[in-house]
Amino acid sequence: MARPTVNDIAREAGVSLATVDRVLNARPGVRESTVTAVQEAITRLGYVRDIAAANLARQRQYRLVAALPDSGSQYVETLACALHDAAQTAAVARTELQILRYPAEDPHSLAALLHALPPAETEGVALMAPETPVLRDAVKALREKGIPVIAIGSDLPNTDRDHFVGIDSRAAGRTAGVLMGRFVGRGPGQILALAESMQLRDAIERRHGFDAVIQAEFPWLEVLPTLETHGSDATLRAVVTERLRHATGLRGIYVLGSGHRALAATLADLGLTGRFTIIGHELTPHTRRALQGGQIDAVITQNLGHLARSALRVLRAKADRAPIDAAQEQLRIEILIRENLPDQ
Amino acid sequence: MARPTVNDIAREAGVSLATVDRVLNARPGVRESTVTAVQEAITRLGYVRDIAAANLARQRQYRLVAALPDSGSQYVETLACALHDAAQTAAVARTELQILRYPAEDPHSLAALLHALPPAETEGVALMAPETPVLRDAVKALREKGIPVIAIGSDLPNTDRDHFVGIDSRAAGRTAGVLMGRFVGRGPGQILALAESMQLRDAIERRHGFDAVIQAEFPWLEVLPTLETHGSDATLRAVVTERLRHATGLRGIYVLGSGHRALAATLADLGLTGRFTIIGHELTPHTRRALQGGQIDAVITQNLGHLARSALRVLRAKADRAPIDAAQEQLRIEILIRENLPDQ
DNA sequence: AGATTTTTGAGGTACGCACCTCAAAAATTA
DNA sequence: TAATTTTTGAGGTGCGTACCTCAAAAATCT
């Protein structure tokens, strides 16, 4: 009844422990027919390797690396914390995580960082970065060294990364679109879209999803061309103020990326707080407060705690060449309003 | 640099391994001053017990029990599956889960089941059951035998259960209320509320939350008295048809519990499909299809996979008398619409 | 001081597995 | 058949911890 062990397999297969071990760990020097016999015994008994014991014996240490931009955005900082926490908790799983930060606007320095990683001491890399040619090369180089690479938060679809942990930006945009359409209510009107930069794939995809839904289901709404803030509060204030002067039927604002803070300030200064339906992305201390205060109507996000834990699980699995549980690793697109905001 | 082991502590504290072991496992026969010395060495080195190795040595097996009603509802079945899966995956964590089913309408037989659990072979119980006096006694009896008890899905607030894994029904109802209010749009109208039974605490609390929000934020809407179906499709059809005949300004339907299926059929037969905003609870194969088909507008739910995994983690922690990570165990109130429906 | 009790140390075994060595057995080749 | 190669078995060690025994040392009491 108890879980079968390697000894049980040896007995069942009529071979010695050494042979079972050779088969289990894919070591050479076992006849084909013996391999089959052992594998049959394994399935017959329903043996599953005790990973805890195996890792103990093997002195396994998962040495993982995560690279994040030092953009200083709340979102990235929260993710960094979540990764750190997940690694702490995963200490029992023999996981050691090194969190690297790279200058947000400098893909070359990230690539240099990645190239400098010691292959012998790196069993997996989690990457949050915009896809650029240099990065593509860096990822390729890592994979050629046998180091698994996963993308987190934002995908790198045109690289051969091993996995992506995060949500589909297009679907997230669609979700935002439906909420916007339903929240503003029937009747003509305009939607202002605001992004840090429309160079970023995430923003582009969100906007695509958003537009598609609005066009198909809420055709009476018009989504204005995206205003770009380039990360500057002053620019945001300027472009938004300008746009508000001309847009007469504005009913909603879609914040594709960061900028919630400056937007709130700008609207307050113009005496327009509460006049528009505002929907954004990512749960940060600021968007949380704004949701609670009613200045933001909904936030589309992913659970960064889950993301972090999932990333580490996936990296460990990749390092072990083990299969991953797709259902467990699929992140949900979360809709947060004031009423379902998680504590703390 | 490597993780310190018991041997390192022994050296650091200037005592033998046996003494460290006695301190770590709270065995008697160690002088107070020595205990302190060892504990100081532990904190100084930042030692954390290797749980994997400890469990291996100890031959620890977490023998857990989950009790669910055999109501046959999709929701309970899905939860049972999720628990089963979680236990499979947790096999590496030496977890053995026995899933008991009890007749949904018979709290006494559940109590009998619980009383019959062998205390020596049961390290924790997860319970999904309505709170009744017999159940309260049964929970008390279990706890007096030293068996941790947690409530899952639906809380047992007036028992001394060790923990509750699930979401706050009142907040879930509030969430449904906000969505209903915003989705139906401004202007007077009526909302039909439908429940299996208003005896169940969950339904009561959801309705409270729903009403509170509608009253406060959407006062132009009127929520009609809850129609009870008592789990019978025929009853549902009868009461809904009757109500539809009289309610003239009906704009939304709030499904507090199960009954989505029969409701959809009834509306279809009356030729009213698509006429109302429909919001319900729990993601089941049927609500999933209905969301995709546009017959339901939103579903408020909790991730049953998370619930199951969380329940097992909490039970293991309770069995070890270890602290639990509240942030990780907090389940989110999920809002699902067609656009953010998870795959599969 | 001696007798008694309490505390400590040294050592062993076990858990399930990985990884190593060396010799024996079996299969293959010449 | 003999020589060679391949396959297998027996055995050991160690990972970090739990738990056990027995004797020695230290502290406490009379």
C-alpha cells in the first residue's frame, strides 16, 4: 500500500538496485530488454520518484536568475518583491534566486548581463524585457548553452524561450474593452487611450484587443488615437489637457500602462475627477487606493504572487526536464473592482 | 554560504548533535541555558530545517480527509476533482487525501462519519457543509481529539474550526451587485433573484451584499424577493415563469446558487433568451458555455484549483503546527466574463 | 564528601535516492 | 573455443534529518 521504492522495483523486475538506478537516471550500459523490463515494473507498481529524497541525495540546488528592468515602476517593484518572497518560501525546494536589474532603456546591457551568466551555475533564467534583436540573440545563446529561459509578465514570442508565464495581453485588452463598453452605458461617446509608449508590444496588443471589442460590440463608441506619455508626468499632463479641450463627448479613459497617478492629478486640477469611467491595468498601491476611492472603476491585472511562484515552478521543472502542469500554471486575467479587491 | 545544517549549529553552539536535536524537536532533558545557546546559534546562522529531509527521516505521511456533500452539483463535483488532483500533485509532499461524500440533506450522517474517523490515522479534516448544531458538536469533538479542522468553500463561523479557505460570500454578493448595477445601465428596473434555498448561509450573505450595493449605489433598481427553487428544475420553471408574468420592468437576473441550466431552458422556452443581464456564481461547464455563448454576462467565482491546493497546504501546516502564509492562502473573488475565461 | 539526579555526548540506524567502484556474469566477437 | 566486450550485481557512501541507546560528565542534593 505504501509508495513503492526503488527496492520494490528491483525485486519486481528481478534485477539489482544498480540496474534500476541506471534505468531511472538514464545511465548507459543497460540492455534494451532490461530497460523495458524495469520500466514495466515501474508502471506496474505505479512508482513515482520521491523528488524530495532525490534532490536530497543529489544535493540539488536550483540556481535561478530573474532579470527585471529597473524602471522603478510600482508594477516591476511589486513583481521583484513577489519573486523574492516566492524564492524565500521555495527555499525548502532548494531554490536560490538571484534578481538582476538592468537599465530599462538599454537592451545591450541586459544582453551583456545574460551573456556573462556562468552556465555551470545557472539552471534557469526568467526574463522580463521588451523583445529586441540583441535580446533575441542573448536568449538564443543561453538556450544553446543549455540554460532554460522563460519570459515573465510580457512574452517574447519570436524567441525560442521555453515558456511564457503571464497573461495574454490581447485578451486583457478585450476584457478592458468589454468592461469599458458596459460601464459607460449605451450611446455615443469617445474613449481616451493613454500609454507610456506604443512601441511596447504589450500596449499594442492591449489596444488591439480593446479596439476589436469596442468595434464589434459597442460600435457607438469611438476610441481616440493613443496618447503617449513616454513615462513623463509633464508630457501626460500636457497631452491629456490638450485632448480634453477638444474632445467633447469623452466618456471613458483607458490607461494602457502606467500613468494612473499623473492622470489622477491632472483630472483633479481640471476639476474633472469622477467624470469619466476609468479602466486601467496592474494592481499597484496607487491603483488600489484609486479603486477604493472610486477614482478608477476597474483594473485588469494578473496576480503577481502567482506569477512569481509559477515562474519558479516552471523553471525548476524545465531544469529537471520534467513536464509542467499547464492548468496550474495558467494565470488568470483578473478583473478588480472596489468590491473584490484583495486585502493588504 | 550553503545552508547551515544541524551539524553547523552543534559546532556553533559548542554542543553535540544530540543536544541540538533535542532542542529542535522539543525533547526534554536539556538545561534552560543550553536551549538558549542552541537557539541563539540557530538564529545566528539563520538555520532553517530542511523539511524534505525531516519528513523523509520521520516517514511523515499527512493523512487528510475531505468531506463533501454528494449533492451532485457541478460545483461540488469540480471541487472534488480539484481536491483529488491537488492530492495527486501533492503526493511528493507525502499527502494522502481521502474524499468522503455524505448525503447532502443529512447532517447526522456527516457527523457520524466524522465521529468515526480514527484519530491516530487522521491528521486533518477539510469540511464543506452547512452549519448545524450536530455539525458544530462534531467539529468540537474532532478538535478535542487534536485533529485540525478547516472549512472550505463555505465557512463555519460559529464553530472553532482552525481556518477557513474560501471567499467572503458577502463581498462576492457585493461584487455581483456592482456588476449588475453597472451592466444594466441607469434607469429604473427590477432584478430577479434566484436561489436554491435561502436557508443556506452563503445564499443569505450573497443576497445581503448584493442588496447593500444596489441600495447604496443603484437606488433606481429594485431587487425582488428571492425565489427559491429547492434544487428542483420544475419548481424553478414554475416560479420564474410566474414571476416573469407579473414583473414588467425586469432587467436583470441574479442567480445566487445553482439553477443556471434550468433558468436558461426556461428563458429559451419563453423566448426571452438575451433579454436580461444575468449574473451568477461558480464556474461550471454550464456557466462556462453560457458565458461563451453570451447567455450569462458575468460569473463570480473562486478558483477551485487554488482552493484545493490551499486547503491541503493549510492542513499540512496545521498538522505541523506551523504558521500559514496568509497572503498566499487568501483566495480572490474572481470576476469572469467571456473575455477573460480561462482555457479548458 | 559522597550519593543522586540531571544533562550531555558519542554513536548508531533509518528514510529514499544518487552516484561510485569493482568484480562477476553474460553476451558477442574472432 | 577462446578472447573480448557488454551488461549486471553487490556493495559502499552520502545527502539532512529523526530518533534511539548507553555511558560519561556535570550539576544538585544530602
